[in-house]
Amino acid sequence: MSKLWGGRFEGKTDAVVEHLGESVSFDARLAPWDIAASIAHADMLGACGVIAKADARKIVQGLKAIAKRVACNDIQWDAQLEDVHTNIESLLVETIGAAGKRLHTGRSRNDQIATDVRLWLRDQIDTILGQLGRLQLALLDAADPHTETVMPGFTHLQQAQPVVLAHHLHAYVEMFHRDRSRFAQLRKRANVMPLGSAALAGTPYPIDRHRIAKALGFDAISANSMDAVSDRDHLIEFCADAALVMMHLSRFCEELIIWSSSAYSFVEIGDAFTTGSSIMPQKKNPDAAELVRGKTGRVYGDLHALLTLLKGLPLTYNRDLQEDKEPVFDASDTVQLCLEVFIRMIPAIHFRTERLAQACTQGFMEATDLADYLVTRGVPFREAHGIVGQAVLHCARQGKSLPELSIEEFRRFSPHFDPHVYTFLTPQAIVKRRDNPGGTAPRRVRAALMAARKRLQKD
Ligand code: ARG
């Protein structure tokens, strides 16, 4: 098959350069969007009288036939033709004959690829927005029964203060909400059409850019042709947003991995999301969580690859830009796969509530509240902090927990202790007192879960 740009060439391209330059092996996946954009372009060319209406009609029919073949995987992509655009144009000429040669009037592969990728990106964002919503729902469903389930909250991975399990899970709902809003904003910013910018300077043909934009569902047309063919900000933003999702997922992974270790035994992850060891028969490894944690690194890599690719690139289109595809495809595939895994894994996590409650009796998590208790009895907080510190030291030496101290022992540290202190120190009483918006008191957590559900229904 001869090259579409072969006219001014006498010599042949070196075989290695052909291998270097072909992109159809990875950009063929853009075919549905490439065809949609070409259909809109051809229709506009016909409507504006740039090409004959009959030719435009033939082109549209031919492209639709090719789209069907793409959908049935019935196309042999030809690497010698370089990319998805040239492959489809050649197929079109093969399918409908001479009229097909008029499709590329008033456009360039530079504005074409910029348009295709934006269309593709929009669909990826829509899928990811849906997935993030389903993940939030799965988390809310998991949280609902646990607004009274106490567990240790950690700082520095040290037992800090008791919280309710639903509060911990709701923290992730908030993270994924921010992720959703980032992607939703990106969708708006990226939904601008480059077509009509042609190679870099615009086109002399009397085209109607708004007509194509409308047909393709773009909110606006680009304001500068040079910017439009060289801008890849939206791909970098996409990778950055994807990297943040992965970062959030990987934090969750890390917790699940720690929590499912026998030292913690806070959770048991269902068989469908764990694997055994080929040598140690007792093992049940949290592989799914580990793999998602591991895949986070490659999405960070994709982001870095794109930032580096664009750094110092002069205006306008440079062939370097062909290298934007694989990282952004990888980031999109990876984040979608990992979100799907999480959506399914969340309902398969069994929380061992009795273990969580038992863990609350360790680590002196009542200490802050014991100081607060003294404050209610008139002791200044800084002084109370010192008194409780001494009580904790005493307990640590004796191998006791704070509530195991007798009232006489308590009084050795301060005369302000009375028997009421024991009910004050239960984990249930402790969480119940965190009764401000955003706190872990069960009623506040129930309200937060409800608000999150409402917000989800709204968008
Ligand atoms: N395959 C190319 C890319 O992905 C399409 C644009 C080619 N433009 C060019 N002037 N060679 O960037």
C-alpha cells in the first residue's frame, strides 16, 4: 500500500524507521472516534459546499461501513500506513473509490488526532465517573451497618483514639468524591474541538467549525489553531487525576493488607480476591490489594512520561506527540481495571467486629479522654495531660490497661478521679462524645453517610 504522503519522496523509508514511526499497533483503538469525527467533518464539507453533497454522502456511508467492520474486529491494520487515520482513509478509498480522496480536505492529521483523543478521553472520563460512583456506593453500603462498630483509629500507625468503622470507610468516600469532581472538571475543560485548526494555521476552505462541534457534542471550538494542535494538557491532567485515584486506592490496599495480617486480623478478604501460596498451605494472601498497590506506580510513571514528553516542546505539532498515546491508554486501562476490582472486592470484605472492639482495649486509647475527664473536673488540660501520662506509664509497667486501674490507683495520680471515670472511658462513650460535624459520633457519621448518598444521587 503506498503512503498517503509519498508524493515528494523518491527513496524508501528505512524499515527500522517504519517500525519506529508506526502507531497503528496502539492507536487502532481510536478507530471508532476517528470515524465519528470524519463523519462529522465530511457532512460539514458537503453542507458548506466544499465538496459535492453526493461525495459527502458516499463518504459518510463508506465510513459507517468501516465502523461496522471495526466493531466486528474485521480489519487488518497495516503498519506500513503508519497510523489509524491513514489506515481508515485508505480503507475508505478502497470501499467507495475516488470520492474517498476528498475526505481529507481542509484538515490535517494534526487536528484530527487532537480531536480523536479528546473524544476518546471524554468517554473514558464518563466510564471512570460511573465507576467512582459505584465504588462510593459500595463503600456506603459497607459502612451503613457499622456506625456503632468501634475500632482503633491510628496516627503514625499507632493506636490513637477509637473511631467507628463507618467513619473510617466514609473517609474513602470523601477521597473518591474529590476524584470525581476532578474528572468532572477535566471533562468540561477538555470538551473543546480542535478540528479546523488543520496542520497548525487553520484552513482556507469555508468550513463551519461550529457545525462539526455540535455534531460531536463539543461545548466549544478552540480559539487558537497553533495551541489546538499542540495542546496535550488534558492528557496530563487525566493522568494526574488517575494517579490520585490510584494513590487513594493504594492507601486503601495498604490498610487491607495490614488489617488482614494475622497480627491485626481486622478483616478477612473473600476467597475471590485472595490467593494461596504454592509452598505454604496455610496462606491466604491479599494479592488483589497488593497488585492494585503495585499498579499505582505505573500510573505515576505514565504521568511522568507525559510531563517529560511535553517539556520544552516548541509549537506546534511535533512527532514526539505520537508518544502521548501509550501512557494515557495505560493510565486509563489501569485505573479502570483497579476501580472494577475494588467495586467487587468491597462487598467481599468481612470486618471482624469483635477483634476491632478488642483492639480498642489496647494501646491506651482512652488517654486523651482521661485527660478530658480531669478537665471536666476543673483541672487545666496541660496538667491533666501530665497526670494521665504518669498513669499510662504506671499501667505500661504493670501490664494493665487504664480501665483496669482500681479507683484507689486512679486517685494516687489525682484526687479528682471518681468511679464515674469507668463509664466515661468505654470506647462507645468516647466516640459518642466526638459529636461535632465531621466527628466520629455515630449520629454524626450516620448524617455524613446520608449526605454522601444524597450528593451521589445528585450528580
Ligand atoms: N499518528 C500521529 C500522532 O499520533 C498523527 C499525527 C501525525 N501528524 C504528522 N504530521 N505526521 O501524533
